[in-house]
Amino acid sequence: TSYQQALQTASFDARQNQVFVFAQDDIRVTPNLTLNLGLRYERSGTPFGFFGATDNQSLSALVPGPVGKDKNNFGPGVGFAYSPRFSSGMLGTLFGDGKTAIRGGYRITYDILFYNILTVNASNFPRVVVPLLPNQFDVFPNRLPVSGQPVFNPLATYVNTPDDAQNPMGQNFSLTIQRQFQNDYVLEFGYAGSRGTYGVNQLQANPPILTAAQIATVQSTLNPASIPNTQLRRVFPQFGPRVLIATTAQSTYHAGFVSLTKRLMHGLQFTTAYTFSKNMSNNDESLGVAAITTGSPQIPQDFFNVDAEKSVSVFDRTHRFVASWIYEIPWFKSGLADNSIIKGIFSGWQLNGTFAAQSGQPFTILTGVDTNGNGAGGDRAFFNPNGTFAKDPVTGDLRTFTNPLLTGRYFIPVVGTTGLPIANSAGNGNLGRNTLRGQGFTNWDMGLIKRIKIVEAKEVLLRVDAFNIFNQKYFGNPVNNMASPQFGTNLNDGGNRSLTLGAKLSF
């Protein structure tokens, strides 16, 4: 019975000028010490100021102006590679003569503000008109004629980027020591880290406020609508939502690692590596990618305290171990030259594989409703250390968990008559972001290859590959939404073993 159509009253040619200037040099200070020195300068334009407001009506209604150019993006880089040379003594035993390499470096890098922000910001007044024709009937395949002129509405939702937004910046640093043994073994251990600033995140410049008295009213009546509505509770109720695609997200990453590699010799080659790391952030996703935001919300719980969002990142994997190998099977290797049939059957076999194991993905317990009444998601529950919390009885981890909703609960929402959380019923939950971690991941892949030589320049390669050969189940994270009747259960497909057969003729 109604027809609504957005009219793009203006199109735009989103061109951006980018300048990247750098100078870099490798300096061989001594035969066993090399320095890498560089300096880079980057400057990217801000097309249309990312559509910041230029009219006085919008500027006086909490709408940011055009984004200014970020002109100070200097990125120095410095690195070194040093190979000690000790032919004898304790240092010779420890480092060897040219058998050790010590490497380190530091660099500053930048990203650009991507065009998704530009297109989102372009949908504000006065560029888009959305006329609504009520009491209409279907005229398909024709279209109703719709027209309109932009009209400023202070209660409309605006999506903008702050005028002082900056390009995301990363600082990367590392130090490694690599030692060779017996010509075919290489042991390496070291540290790698990074710090990210000015990352893209989503904020709100005019959020609603929920007072203690209003919380008490909702709790006593169990009616979220018993208090003034969202618009009337905004900081500036004369204006609508003011969404900010800001650049205030931060992250840090620190990792220690060790690896052992064996070069191909005597038919065997392998690599193993273990990493112990920690990844912290105050935001993991700005655009609502479900695989990320389902477990770690893109919007902070409290727009006035973004620092409270700092926690383990959804990308954190504290422990990670990987191994890969290739083995040329030496079946009946001796004497094969004397019997071509036996040689054809038992030579040319290769076994290969990979193994990976890592910690599970962190996730957040969410109430699933606007518990704190600020008009956004990301609301967290209250934590009860004396509550009951039972992990999966089979795996012993957080593949599934049980959290009674009525008595002895570990995560406490304010519930209504249905036993599920209700909106506007509490302040900010004291449970941190990403405080739980899902099921860990392990996987084995293996392959068997047979090479059949036809003539000197031709051969046939037959192979079978088994992915997840031991049929290990990985279910990821359980349902973390307390408003869901399936809260604590796991709805993911655990995956299955798969086999592939292949043949290839090389000539």
C-alpha cells in the first residue's frame, strides 16, 4: 500500500590523487653487516572531503564538515642483517663462522581511507531524497513517477567521518636469530610485533542516555516502553542519530616464535614452527562482517568510554603450531637398477603432509537487545563469579556451554516474562569484550604421490590427497546471543574428511 524510492539527486566521480615518494638504500658496512635504510612519504586525497557537510543547517546540527587532508604521513624504515664470524672458542661453538644470522627492523606504514566510507557518507542530505507515496497499488511492470527535492530534517540519520580523521598507521618491528647446524638444519627464534593506530571504527555523536531512574522503572514494570523513547533520550533530542565512521581504533600485537627447518637431504624435508602471541584491540571490524562481528561487536558498548573496549582481539590465537614435511620413500632403493620392474613399482613414491593446531577464537557474550538503551548493539551482560557455567561435557572446552537463565546464572541479564533479556533494563554490563574463547583447532592433511617415468622427458604423476585425514571436528564458537533460545549451543558444521585423486602427464 505504499511505494518508496531513493533518488540520487547527484552522482560523483570518485577520483583520488595519491603520491608515494621514497628513498631506500642498502649499506654494506662490513662483509658481515648490512643496513637497510629508507624513508617514505605518502599523501592521499580526500575526494569531496568524504562528503562532510558544507551547508549551515547541517553544520549546526552536529554534522561534521569535510575531512581534511592528512599531510604528515612519513614512514621511516630501518633494518639490519648481521652474521657473526667466530672460528673457535665458546663464541665459535655458539654462533659458528658465518652459520648465524641476526636480523631486525622497524618500519612505519600507512593505509588509505577506503571508498566504502565515501559511498556511505554520500547518502546524506542534500544528495539523496527518499520520497514516499502512500496508499498506492501495484503497477508492475511499470514504475510510479517519483520526484522530490531535498529537504533538511534535523531528526534524520547522518553518517559522516570526523573532519580530523587520519590515515590508518602501522608500526612493525622484529628481531630474529637464525642458526644453521650440520648443513641441513636451521633453527630460528625471534620476536615480531606491531602497533596499529587510527584504525576505522564506528561511533555515535548523539547517543541516547538511560538514567538510573529509567532503569528502575523498566525493571519494576518489565516493560521497555515504560520510559521515554530513544529519540527523546538522546543527548541532543532535537537532532537524530549522528553515526561517525571514525579513525580511533587501536591494536597491538606481540609474538615470540621458534622454528626448525630441515632442508631436503636423504629424501627428507620438514619445517616446524610454534608461535606464542597476544593481539589486543579496542575494535576488530567496522563494516559489520558477520564472521567477525557475531563474536566481537563492531560498535562499542559505551560511546563515552571507548577505552573500555580494549581487550584480546577476535583475531588473537595465543598458541599456534604448524608442521609440514616431504619424504621420498626409499623402498627397495638398493638393487633397483638391476630390476626395472621392481624399480618401476617401488621407486618414485613421496609422502607429504601438514599439521596445524591453534587456540580457539575469542568471543563476547551479548545480551542480544539494547540493554543499556543507547540505541546500538554490543551490549554485554553482568558477570556473576558464583554462577554456574558448564563447558561442553564431551570436549571440555567451549564448543557448547550451559548458563541457567533463572537461578545461579553465570551471565546475568534483566529478563522479562519470557525469561529472555529485555531492552532498557540495565546499564553497561561489567563483562569484558572477548572474555571467552571457543574450541581450539587441529587439522592433519596428508598426500601420497607416485611418479612413473615413461621416457626421459615424460612422466606420469599419480596422487591422492586426504584433507582432515583423521576426521577431526572443528565447530568454532557457540551461539553467544543471550536473547536466543539457542544460547550456548553450537549450530556450526564441524567439517568432514575429504579425499581427492589426481593424475598429471608431464612432457
